[in-house]
Amino acid sequence: MDRIKGVELTGAEIVVRCLQEEGVEYVFGYPGGAVLYIYDELFKQDKVKHVLVRHEQGAAHAADGYSRASNKVGVCLVTSGPGLTNAVTGIATAYMDSIPMVILVGQVPTHAIGLDAFQEVDTVGITRPCVKHNFLVKNVADLAPTIKKAFYLATTGRPGPVLVDIPKDITAMPTEFLYPETVSMRSYNPVVKGHGGQIKKAVQLLLEAERPMIYTGGGVILSNASQQLTDFVRLTGYPVTNTLMGLGAYPATDKQFLGMLGMHGTYEANMAMHNCDVLVAIGARFDDRVIGDPKHFAQNPRKIIHIDIDPSSISKRVKVDVPIVGNVSEVLDEFLRLIRAGTQKPDAARLEAWWKTIEEWRGRDCLKYDRKSKVIKPQFVIEKLYEVTGGDAFITSDVGQHQMWAAQFYKFDKPRRWINSGGLGTMGFGLPAAMGAQMANPGATVACVTGESSIQMCLQELSTCKQYRLPIKIVSLNNKYMGMVRQWQEFFHGNRYAESYMDALPDFVKLAEGYGHRGVQITKPEDVEPALREAFKRKTELVFMDFLTDQTENVFPMIPGGKGISEMILSEEL
Amino acid sequence: MRHIISVLLENEAGALSRVAGLFSARAYNIESLTVAPTEDASMSRMTIVTSGSEDVIEQITKQLNKLVEVVKVVDLSEAEHIERELMLVKVRAGAKEREDMKRIADIFRGRIIDVSDSTYTIELTGAGQKLDAFIQALDSGAIIETVRTGASGIGRGNRVLRA
């Protein structure tokens, strides 16, 4: 126990000491009145480094990206009132994707709470629905234990953002510093080990399957279970698909990988999902972008095994036959142990027949696009990005068509390389998340795949990139439209492109230069690869690549919202 | 179907709003909600009356369990249980109505706990249907004011909910 006998520290000193105790490397933040004491203490030390963003949304996304790329807790620090409200989008983004984060927020002094003080908002109230838990610290003696709890809650069970609201007077008050070594909460005991009987049943069911399918989500990545998943898939010889959040958990270049599933998933992944007789869902939650209409999905009979650490994710949208509550990595360890110890093996002949069917589906080549186009096809840019970076970059994205193309065409072989806002779908996420990813992996190649609309939502962070010399490569697929909105308007709203055209776009080259970076515009397909090669050679510079792409290109395949797999739209059908 | 759910939770500021917020955010019904500290002052016990399909009730109990401050959740309606609700009714009781009103209160085992020259205030405890029946039995013109606590519930016999 780290106790400084007889020496009292102020609340602000305690905050910084707690961060040091937790081994926090970076705090992403923005100062303001209510957090001045904390900033004063940050100033006096150099263990915890502060990254000054240009908008609090950027702080939350950067902390989030840092966490996703490093498997550490992302920490951000913002002031009361607008500081917090600006960060809310970032907090909600992290919550939807279960990212472990600790958000420290200044609050007006305790005596002023509730009196509509300057820069006062009900932080705990505003954030309650978008955090795993939050605290208001009313007594300085509670400060260190509360911060300890925040880190504990953020990282255990189903991870998520935890917020600590700290009134200004608390940060000035002295108390003895005592950082607890452990946390015990009678009301919080997440299940880690899966139920042995259920696991046995699941393995039995899997080994007897005729048409098995493995479907995995972000939980595999959060649980660092990629190796176990890979072993499990190879051991069984079964087909596997990843959700948008789960990409990289299984090597995308492997034959057993059927690509991403869901609304813009591959034909083969969705067909296999639909036609399998035993489905095992691992750290995934059958959300609306994955299976569409649950009634349609339920039409085909199949046995479902569902592994998730959060019991409320199980049987939420889809009834399952064998629920297993537990940490994905521990449950998969058990699966592997049982399969290796047992004598039963999957029926080779039936499996071969199943693979034959799958290969027929794969033969549709559902991701094909016009490779002879005179204008730059967005898919082509991502393919070249994959080649030029050797498939080994950290890729962040914003939200929309470019996000889907990145997910479809960049083959992620490793976990934590694909960083996107899957649940909340937050435009503006990509650039600040790339900052966090680059901070977590100095020297690594980090690219932000974005569009001309998304990039403008957190554009101010180009300034942060300059200050911290972050050599991020921005791959902007500029079609002068909010592409995904335009696509839906084309398909479902009679080609009426209401407010989706991006008029009065800035000159992105000059804009990048204005922030002290390099900017380049690419207009011809033959210039795509050279431009990427040139950009990625520049190890110390941020390069903003403005690719003028086909304005009318759509993302295929597509299963329209709320529809079933039989309504999938493939490119050649248009 | 109607369900009565008991929740043990940390007696902390904001715990109630987490539960209430959960119900509104996920569009679950709340018919009534009562809460007060238990014999252990660090813990509160809440009784929620809600309705929904089996799937919805399953989600409600799972989501309640997921709240960090919630210690235990039990669906009382899954087994034998007792529920009681308290109601206070202020009724017109002038010289003309006094006798009748007293008699109806007696029939329902209500207690008159406050008297003025023109009103009675009647205290009545029981299951919700009994309180409803009492209201029905009164002439609607006779009721001046009613206040109900919502149901509190407990399992029968050896069925207990403790931390």
C-alpha cells in the first residue's frame, strides 16, 4: 500500500498520483476553470504526459483510439460544463463499443452545485446513460478510492468508460493519500469462467454439426483472445466471419475467413450465417447491422451457442440454445482443451460438402467493382493502401461508405489494427482516434481512412497532430457527398439527394498546409499508388491525401435496414 | 404480464435515477416503484411493478443486474410472494355521509386516521386490487384526494433476498 504517513496531499495532487499509480502514460485533455488545480499538478511532474487537443470531443476519441490500439485504459481530462458536454459524443462512442476509458471531469465547487453556477452542468446526469458507471466525488477522502474503482470498473467484466466528476474545491483540499491495492465491491462481481456443463454441451453440439459457422465480434479483441480463436478455427476446420468490430481477430488472408458479415458483409459470410445448422457467436451481439430483422433470421432453424461476458447481450435480439456467460478467452481455452482431449472429430465428409457450398457462394465475387474505370474507384484506393502498407498499418476510420470499403478491402490479419466507431457510428472519430493510436504506437504506420464530410467534423485536431508531430496519413475518399446518405437516398428516397451534397468544400491541400502539414490531391487512378508510396515514405510528416473518387459509387453487397438476407442487393443486379 | 421485481442496491445518491433511467432509456414499463433503506442502512430495497413479455422481463432483470450499484435482483412473481400497498384517501364526511363512510372503511379494514368536520382521511393497506375495490366502492363524488405508495413485496416462507 502506498501510504505517505503524516503527509497530506491536495485533491489535485492525489488525482495525478493516482494516474501515476495506474501507470497512465498519456492524458488527453483540455484545461478550464474547474480543473486548474489538476493542471497545475500535471505541470509539476513529467511521468504522466498531457496531450492538448483542440476540442474535447477529440480528447475522448483520442483516449479511445489509444485504448483500442494498445489494450490500455484511455484517460481524458476535461473541465466542467461545455468541456464535458463536448466530450459526451466521444464517451458515448466508447460506451457503444465497450472501450475501457476513465474520464476525469472538473465540476463547480461543492457549495455551488445546483445553483446554476458558471459552467455548471449535471455531469453525472448527462452521462449516466452512456457510461458503464460514474461518480461524483463529494469528499476528498473518497477521491483516491473512487479513481481506483474507476480503473477497475473500466477494465473488468464488459469494459467501458467510467467517469469521475470532481468539484474544484475537492481538488484544493488536503488529505492523507492512500491508494488502495485492490477493489472489492459487493454489488459488482463479473463472471469470468464459463459454466463447465454449458461448455461441454456447446462443444458436443459443435462437433456434431453438419453446417457449422463461427461468428465473432469485438469481444474477442477486447478479451485478447485472437490466438485462441485462431487455434479454435484451425482445429475445427470450420468457416469463420468477423463483425465490423471484430475484424482482425482472425487473419483476414486465411482461407477459412469468409469476410465481414452484416449489412455490407460478403455474400458468402451472410449466406453461411443464414444456412448453418450450428452457429457459435463469440463476443458478438446479433445487432441490427449484423443480422437485420431478427424474425427473418429466425426463420431458418439452427442451434445457437452464444459466448459473452455480458449476460444482457445473450438472448436480447435472438434466442439462443446454449448461453455461456464468461470471458471469451477463458471459455475458448476450455473449448480447445475439451476438443483436444476428446476423441470426437468433426465429420470430414459433411464438412467438405459444407465448404463446397460456401465456395460456390464465394464464387459470386461479391466485392467486385469496375477496375477499368477512368475515375478513381474508392475500393481501389483501399486495395492500394493495403498493398503499400503491407497490410500492417493501424487503420482508423470515420463513418460512412469509406468505413465500409476499408472494412471490406483492407485485410486485417492482426487484432487492434482496425479502429472504428462501430456501435455509435460517430463521424469525426477517425482523426483523433488516429492520434491516440499513433501515441500508443510511436513509429508504427497509422492511417486514417475518411471522407470529405467526416474529416471536417474533427478537423481542428490537425493542429494537435502538428504540435505532437504525429505522422498520420490521412486517406480521404472525396466524392463531394455524404456518400452513405447519398446511397440510401438513391436506393430508398427516389434519388432525392436532400442536403447530402458537400458544397463549398475547402481546398484540402491548402488546408493541410495551413496547419503545417503536407497536402496532396489525387485525381487519376494511375496516380493512386505513387501518391500512397510517396506519402508513406515520409515517416515524420502528416500527409493529407485528397483522393477525388467516383461520386456515384455505392457499397455492395447491401442488406437494406430491417430486411433479411434474401433481400441482399449485389452490385451486378443494378 | 405483470411482474413484481425486488432489487437490493447500494443506498447511494443517484442509484434510484440509474434504475429509473434504465427503464425510460430502454422503454420498459414502470407501473410503480418504491424504495427505502433496509435494516442495513448502506443498502436500499426497491420494489418495481412492471409488465412485459417474458423476453422483456428477462432483459429487465439482466439490465438491472448490470447496474454497478445493484447487489441483487429477484422476480418475486416467479414464486409465492406477498405484496402490500398503502393508500391514504381523503373523503367527504359531512353529517350526512359520516355513518356510511365509517361503515365502508370498516368493511375494508381501513382506519380513519384524521377527522375534520367535513372530511375523513382513511388509511388502507392491502394488495393493489383491494385498494382499487375500495375506490370503486366509494361514490366518486366522495373522494377528495388519494395517495398510494405503490406495491412492496416479499417472498413467502423461506424465500429471502439478502446481500
